[in-house]
Amino acid sequence: MNVSKGFRFFALISCIGMLLVLLGGALVTNTDSGAGCGTDWPLCHGKFIPAYTVDSMIEYSHRAVTGVEGLIVAGVFIAIYRMYKREGKAYREPMQYAWYALLFTIIQALMGAAAVKWPQSDAVMAIHFGISLIAFAATLLLVIWCYRDKKGIVESARYPRSLLPWAIAISIYTYGVVYLGAFIRHTDSAGGCLGWPLCNGEVVPELSGATGIAFIHRVAAAILGILLIILYFNIKRLTGKSSLTKSSAVIVILVIAQIFSGAWLVNTIGNVNWFIFTSLLHNLIIVALFGLLVDLVIRSWIYRKEE
């Protein structure tokens, strides 16, 4: 089994494109540009090329990137589907990744269109980022598969079955923490907890409004850090110096970076330009972390020991 250099490049472009879609969506939210094109979709204020305003250009650029990415993801799906029809079982794994990437790309695009035409609640809008995150993870898994195939990497180790429930549970919890972070953005609650690590100078502040939302996210993020460190030591104990141990070590580094980027984000709330930058950095780190965590889940499943 071998995929062409062109297909690997195609898959890589789809992954990079999905990352740009994610960051573009975060930029739209952080700059309050969601209404930059009014209630028109796919046009912007009824025009193919709208009059220039910062909000309209941010929103319309995000739509354009999403549209191009949709075509790329569809192309990748068609290409891998043809391989699957020709070779069958050998391409079952990448076929699933390509299918999920296409499905969730369509869902997130439709959710974006619905948000423009019919304003949604903050709770619903926060899901939008999560849907895009799943689409990104699928494209990343496809890229990892492509390069694993290129190098002929087949893990000889078989991992304890007990790792899989741990990995799945922590991945689901991580998704919940990501949702809370997206909910903060959509409710403009970032300023609810000023200062770090204390919240408004208190260990436990009054849990109401924006303060409650931001504080719960902080606590959830701290718990996530602890869980990922425990996961690392558990994997190291059970598998030694395996590739899973190395992956989990990178994940721990990323979650620590994510926590400190969150602290930096809080300290830049008063500076619009820096706040946008730190917000995008915060998003970038969690996207990488979640993608690697999902890959860890997949490998825990594929290379698990038989009964």
C-alpha cells in the first residue's frame, strides 16, 4: 500500500486549510465581525465583492477560506474513495478520516450560514468551534496516516486495552473544556476573571455571570492538565518508551503551554491587538493538543492487545 506524493500534499493542504478555518472563525468571534455581512449568505450585503469595512472583510474572508477548504476536503474524499474502491480494506482507515472531515466541514459551514440567517444562542454558537475542531482532527489523522504509510511505520507494540477507556474519557473531557472556552468567547466573558492564577483577587470568586463562566473554565482547564499528566505517567508505566509515551509527553507540554497562554490572554484583555493575538495563540495550542489526543486514542484502539 502506497499513496502518491501528490495525495500526501493534497491531504496536508486540507489540514492546513482546516486550521485556517478554525483560526478565522475565532478571529470573527474575537473581533465581533459575525454581522459584518449582514444577514446575507453566501453573498455579503447582497454583493459578491462587498464594500470594504474591517468587519465585512474579516467575515467574508472567513467564508471564502471555508468555501475553498470545502472543495479541497471534497477532493481529498473523492481521491481516497477511489483508492478504497480499488484496494478495499487497505484504505478503510483513511476513508473514515476523509468521510468525517467532509461531513463535519459541511455541518460547520451550514451552522455558520444558519447563524447569519437566523441568530443563534451563545450556547449553540459555541458548538460551531467544536464541530470545526472535529473536522480538523479528521484531516490531521489523515495526514498522519499518509506519512505513516510513506515511512512504512507499523507499530510492533501492542498496548494494554485499559489505555483506551482512559484516552477516550480524557478526549471527551477535553472537548468539554474547549466548549467552555468557546462559550466564554461568545458570551464576552473573558473579563469575568481578571488576574491569574487568582480570579479577581480571590481563590473562589462569586460564581455568577461572566465571572462564574470564566472561573469554571479555569478550574476545568486545571483539572485537564492534571488528568493529562496522570495519563502520561500511566502510559509510561504500561508501555515504557513507546511512541504513545512520546505522544503523551508532547500533549502534556501543550496543555502546560495552553494554561500559560490562557494566563497571558487574561493579562492582555485591556489591549485589543494583543488580546486578538493571544486568543488566536490559545486556540492554536488547543487545536494541536486535541488533534494529538485523538491520534493517541486511535493508536490505542488499533494497536491494542487482543483478549
